[in-house]
Amino acid sequence: MRIVVLGAGALGVYFGGRWIEAGADVTFMVREKRAAQIKEKGLKIESTHGDYEIKDPHVITSPSEIESADLVLFSVKGFHLEGALDNLIALASKGAYILPVLNGIEHIKILQERIGKEYVIGGLSYIFATLNDKGHVEQAGDMHHLYFGPLESSQQKVCKKLAVISENAGFISKNSTEMMQELWKKYMFITALSGVTTAVNLPIGTIREHPETLHVAEMMLREIQELAKKYGAVITDTDVDAAMKNAQSLDPEATSSMHKDRRKGLHLEVDHLQGGAVRLAESVNLDVPYTRAVLGMIKPFEHG
């Protein structure tokens, strides 16, 4: 299987690097500036699950540099989605299925409409990872999960092949037949966690110390639970309870990537996450007051 990683951020380099470590054929497609950094600094993974240096990574800057591909791991921030579509369309024309691992839920429909349903596989990840100043991955904690699965019956074969490649790749993988359920469950959790931590500019430990603030997170979980139901995905009360227990079990200093981006004064995914939830709710005449309020609190910081 010939894999292209589009977007050599922390997530793309981590999973792409683990595939390489297991012997897979992986190419990183990046912008010119990132290509220059990789040429100078290389690619390394520093992880609680073992460090790894990617020797002589295959790096390209355009789809024209490869003849064919079987799979694209697409891992960018939500606000870069539109700018990446031309490259994704070009790679799909070379035979590649697209495995998007983005936060949010709206991107699935966008990709299906622009590229074609048959090309878009369901995907998500659970991982705490960032790039340091050298462009190397720093991964922390136990979570390094990659879930994928067919959204169309024609995708079962490629998902089985990816499952075989991922089996010994040094991370936890799952080939799921219920990917839309999985996507909605993650969307529920990340929308609440990123929303509350970013809005109050505090890590989860401090939020847990204040029941009134933690209550906002729980109500956002409930709102997304109802929203998922409107779109045919069943999130159970047990799933919501599990999300709350997950928040309770996190390290006190743990926080969301969006909160980290706010601290750094970077562009935030608020429109892709909380904004997306509000848009989806409006389309089905569902009121989501907690999510809408948190969206309003974060919006002034969206562009840094």
C-alpha cells in the first residue's frame, strides 16, 4: 500500500512515521517551507511509546511528483480544508482513497461532495501530540489511537489492508464498521472539552474544581448528543457518562489543542467545531444554547 500523508503536522508525522517504522511505503506531501525544515532538521518522534527517527523521509510538494497512491492520510486544521481540496482531488484521480483525520464532523460531507463518496473513508484519532521548534513530534500520554472504517461498502477492501499494515505499527488501530457513530462520539467530547477550556482559558483540572464550569461542559455533551440523534447517530447516556469520566481522569494540566492555540495566539478551529455544531443545529431546528454561548465567548480570539 502506497500511503501519502498530506499535512506533516504532529498527527501526520506520528502515524506516518509509525507506518514507516513497520515497513510501509509512506510519502509526506508538504508545503515548500515545511519541506525545507524537514531537509534541514529531519523528522523525529519523541514519544512515551518509544522514540523513532525517520531516515531519509520521502517528501514531495505537489501531487505531480507521484504517479499513483492507494491512500491519503489527511490531517490538517479545519480552516485549511478548503485550501487542500485541489490536492486531494488530484490524489484521488491517481487512485487514492482519502482518510481524513480532522476535528469536527462537517468535513465528511464537504469531502464527499467535492471528491466523491466512494473515495472518502471515515477516520479519527485520539492522541496528545505537538510539533516542537525543530518540527519534530512530541507525543505524551497513553493515547495514540487511529480509527478508520468504510463509509461505503466498496471501501471494505482498502480498510482491511490498512488494518493489516497498522497491526504492527506501534499504535492502537481499529477498523470500525460504525465510523459515523465513532465520529459523532469524538465530536461530542472534543467540542465540549475544547469549548470550555478555550472559553475560560484554563486546563481541565481547574475546571473540575468548579462544578458550575464543569456543568457547562456536561450540557454541551448533552446538546451534541441530541444533535447526533437528529442526524441518525445514537449517542447513549452511557457514552456521555464515559466522556465525563474521561474528563475527570485527565491530568489536571491537560487541555485541548484549541486552548493551546489560544495561548499561542494562533488561528482557532472554533468555526469548525462549535460553529459547525451551531450550523448543524440550525438546519434541524434544534436549540443548543450552551454551545452557542461558548462559541460567542471564543469567537473574538478566532484569528489570534
